[in-house]
Amino acid sequence: MEVAIAVVIQKCVFPVLVNSEANTRRIATVESCFGSSGQPLEVPGRVLVGEGVLTKMCRKKPKTRQFFLFNDILVYGNIVINKKKYNKQHIIPLEEVKLESLEDDNRKLCVSERAFSPPGVAVFRNGWLIRTASKSFAVYAATATEKQEWMAHINKCIEDLLRKSGKKAVEEHAAVWVPDGEAPVCMHCKKSQFTLINRRHHCRKCGAVVCGPCSNKRFLLPNQSSKPLRVCLHCYEALTSAAKNHNLAADGTQKGYRNNADSSGEEDSDDDDETNRGQPESHDLVNIFSLFLIARLAIVSL
Ligand SMILES: [Zn+2]
Ligand SMILES: [Zn+2]
């Protein structure tokens, strides 16, 4: 059956759908599911290629997220009510995306990570990285076939976009953050143990989990923020010497920022991990869904 699905999807030639009423209707539905929390998605020439649930590796644990693949953007959000209501919308321009397949990892979730998946289920399989200049993360599909379909379709969209625009693929990508649970001690000094008081920080350059003293420098990473960001001492040295070599005026980036929070407010926050203030996540609801939902790439019906 999944083979049949793949064939059908491949037959969905974009120009056929571009002006179709069905496509417009589908996009309007996605837009309304996000409601006022989302951006307008109806743009001339935009096609909804497919959609489905994927497990996204967030800072603290894997979480189910609804993904929508359009021919020019990848949209994902938090599932509030399945197929009805989503929030925390993220839009990634596909032109900037590079995918990278991940090897299967049969690790089981530890207790603290289980909130969103049935216990004992190995979720780190059928995964790949979605890398962009400003943010990179891992997602996991329910089956190998679904992984292949997602990757093939995303890559096809990227190729088409780059061919049309004549642009080159973005070469520099943000680091994938090492999940908190994978670092009981600082990955830089290898000594500092993390506790409630001794908090974990992420180096914005390499994604490592590091302690405060090992990440007390800031460096300007223009692809990620207009303000200097937290980097580990190792990256700070590398970036500083690279900047000197390139005769760039990198000095001053650490001044005045040393003890300041990032532009993002709560530093090290993973936007997906932040509980929507004033509108708590419905954990029970998400739990129930996660038992039933599999990352199925639904076909956009013509
Ligand atoms: Zn350290
Ligand atoms: Zn680093």
C-alpha cells in the first residue's frame, strides 16, 4: 500500500495543482488550522505537496509535530487538536534547506523523555536532519518508506526552487543542538556536572551542551541573530582567529554582552520547548494522539 502511495505522490505534477481549486482549498484549511497564530499561507503559485506527523527532536525530548510540505516552504507546528488546530507555527524557506540522512539509532527513550511517546519505543529511527543557516534539527518518521518519501519530496522541491531561481544551495548551516539528556556533564571541560542550579547551555556554533564558564563568550553569528550569541570557548577561539585571519572587525562582540541574555529573551530556549504562556499545552491530548498518530505522508487529493 505504501508503494502505491509513493507512486501516486510522484504523479502529482506541480503545475497541475498550481491553479487547482483543491490546492487552494487545502492551503486555506492549513491556514485556518493555525488561525491567528500563523502566517498567511496562500501565495500565488504555492502548492501543498504533502503533510504528516513527524517526531521532532527538541532540546529536552522528542515531540510530535505536524509538518506541511509546500513547494517553496516547510511549515510545522504543535498539534493542539489533530487535523483541526495547530499552533507555534514555524516556516522554513526550502531554498535554504539541506537534508542529511541519519543512521538508525535503537536507543529507547529514557523516563524523562517518554511523555510524548509510548514507553520503550525506539523513536530515533528513520530520521534525517533538516539544516538551515539559522536553525537545524532532527526529525523522525514512523517507517523507512515514509522517511524516503519525505526526503525525496523535500529534495525535489529544493532542486526545483534552486533551478528556477538560479541560486546556489546554502553551504553554511546552523549546528544541530545536542539534546540535554545526552550531556550529563559539560562537553567542553568534561567536569562540570549539570544540576538545577548549574544549568546547561548550548553553543550556537557547534551545538554542544556546555556549562556557564565554558560558554561565557559571545560571538556574532549573523545567520542566526543580529546580536552576538553564546558560544563555547573552543568555538570562540576558532571564530576569533578565523575573523582575525579574514581581517574582520570581530572585536567588541564580547564587550557588553558577557552577562546579557540573548535576543531571544530566555537564553538557550528552544522555541518548541517553551510552553505557550497563558495557554498551557494539552499534554493529555497530545499523549493520546501520539499513540495513534504515525508519521504518514498524507496525499493531497486532487
Ligand atoms: Zn564546562
Ligand atoms: Zn562550540
